[in-house]
Amino acid sequence: MTAAPASPLRRPGRNYRLLTAAAVITGLGTHGALIAAAFAVLDAGGDGGDVGLVAAARTAPLVLFLLIGGAVADRLPRHRVMVAANALNCVSQAAFAWLVLAGDPKLWQMMLLTALCGTGQAFFGPAAEGMLMSSVSREQASRAFALFRMATQGATIGGAALGGAMIAAMDPGWVLAIDAASFALAGALRAFLDVSHIPSRAPGGGLLADLRDGWQEFIGRPWLWSIVAQFSVVVAAVGAAESVYGPLVARDELGGARPWGFALAAFGVGTLGGAFLMTRWKPRRMLLAGTLCVFPLALPSAGLAVPLPVAGLCGVMFVSGVAIEVFGVSWMTAMHQEIPEEKLSRVSAYDWFGSVAMMPVATALAGPVEALVGRGEALWGCAALIVVVTGAVLFVPEVRSLTRATATTEVVAAEGPKPVSADAEGSVGRLG
């Protein structure tokens, strides 16, 4: 048996460090800015409905442009797409900050600038995911993704806490200005990414052809589209429970917003714990382990339905935070292993699109559903949906059988085609 030829040096360390540092910087700025935007709307005389409109203005372009963003990121150098998206975010947030600091911003202006920020994210996200996955080798992937997620989750927690503290001490406009500066700094770091290891892409037939090609790659893998379909329901159910019902339960049953803040903090700590766990644990059947860890995401909805006391609710939120990180790292590792490098951004865009597409509908329907069946029943329904769709995914053979590639499978792939089972074809045939 001939040994597999050595892989070309990818210098993952430098790119990985730049990507992680830039993600932490923007995470610190963005999560504070989300809070600042809400208070800017309220300070301008808006109400809860206006805050919702500004939030919707951010998510609507994300849904509309994600697929195009994925195709563009596979067509153009990904780091340039990322830098351009950061520049758009920087300009839009700086303009938002100037309006707020100048006084009397109009609702339509805030919605427009927030929509521009969402548009930038639609192009940035698929490019960033493809760039991250191409920056590490297969041997490094699982640990590298876990450490990356640990850093970004820490930035999420720190950014929200820092943003809240800054808003208490200064005008929300200054928090938005800091967010604009964070995008400028992160974009500067990303401009230094090395893309020499990424093969040049052959000229294609156009943007629509790229979208069709990405769709064929997506729909041709049952494990991929089934889990994305699962998460379209899971994300919607979790979003309705935690964005709409959670604050209401806290207000009516737990004594106010402070207990809900503790529960959300427990979830954040859980995500850090889960990411740390995945730096040490490499489950052989990645998708099976990850999918089994989706079941605990039903616990917060059930806990709110009871409702549990604050300590119990914090406990189930912590467990769900650990579980989602086990799934997240397993999912990224499977994508890295199975999807061809030149199609990573397009496939990631379909993944993102499927996962977030139902969120606006779910949050919009949460109120009417509560009025129709009651809050407790609606929350039990959210928990049941998560359990049912997750159980259904386990009937997909590839979800149960997809295994982590080993040095042996790399040698087999390097030697040429061999008769393999249908379940093994995805993990072996894509290694070359």
C-alpha cells in the first residue's frame, strides 16, 4: 500500500488567528450595538412595535440575500467579500451613530441603516464560514472549531454585558460608534488573510448557475438537507420560546427581567462549557452525537411551561447551552469533511437560509398562538416540536452512520476509487 502524498502546507495558524481575533472584535461590538439600537429607538419616542420593526429590518435582508451571498463568496476571493461586507457594516453603523448623537433620528432612517447592516451580514456569513473551514486541516478541524466557537461565545457574553454597562453610562450613539470602529478594525485584520492555499476557481456559467450548483450539492446529501430542515423548526421554536414567551414568563411568574437575565447568562456559560468539552472530545459518529444533543434544546421551553424556579431554569438553560455547542462543533466538522472547498460558501448559505427562514414567522405568530391556546400549551408545543423533528432526523441513515475521517480513509482516497458502501461514499469520495 502506497502512502498518501503529503498535503500542501496551508499555514492554518496565521489565518485562523486572524479570523478568530476579528470575530471576537466584531462580536464584542455587535452584541452591545444590538442593545444600543433598541434603546436608541425607545429614546427617540418609539415603542415596542418600533423596536420590532428595526429588528425585522436587520433579519429580512439576511433571509433575502444569504443565497446570493454564498454564491458570490464562492465566485470571488472570500476575504475580499468579508472586507467589503465589514466596510458596509462600518459605514451603516457609523451613520446610525451620527443620527442618534445628532438627535431625533427617524424610524425609517434607523430601519434603512439596520437593513444595510443585515445585508452586509448576508454576504459576510457564508464567506466567513467558508474561509474558516479552509483555514484548518482535517486533523485540526474539530478542536479549532471548538476553540473558535468558545472565543466567539465569550465575545457574545462580554459584548452584551459591556453594551449594557456602556448604555447605562453614555448615549447609545456612542455604543453604535464603537461598533462601527470594531467593523473597521476587523476588516483591516481580514484584509491580511492568506488565500494562496485556495485553488483558483474555473470560470462558471453565472450567478444563477452557481446557485443551482450549490442547490444540487445541498439537496444531494440527505444528512445535510434533513438536518437543515430540522433546524428550521428547532430555531423557530427556540426563538419563539426564548424571545417572546421567556420575558413574559419572567415578568408574570419569576419576578421580573432580572431572573430571565440570569437564565440567559447561564445559557451563555453553557455554550462556553460545551465548546471547551469539544476541544477534548471527538465523537466518531459526529452527526449522531450532535443530533442527540439537540433533544436538550426542548428543556428551556418545558421549563418555562411549568414554570421552574429560577435555579431550575438556569440549570436547563446551562444544559441547552452545552448541548448546542456539541452540535455546532460536530456540524462544522462534518461540513468541513464532506463539502468540497470550492462549494463551502454556497452550501453554508443554504444551511443558514434554512435555519433562519422560519424565525420571523415564528416570532410573529407567537402572540396569536398564545392567545389561541394559552402560554403554557404554546411552550409545551415548542418543546414537542423540537423532540419530534429531532427524532425524525435520526431515521436518516447518513445521520446515524457518518463517521469522522481517519488517516486510513485518507490513504484509501489518495489511492483511487474503491468499492464502498453508500454510507461511506460521502466521507471517502470527497477527500481528494
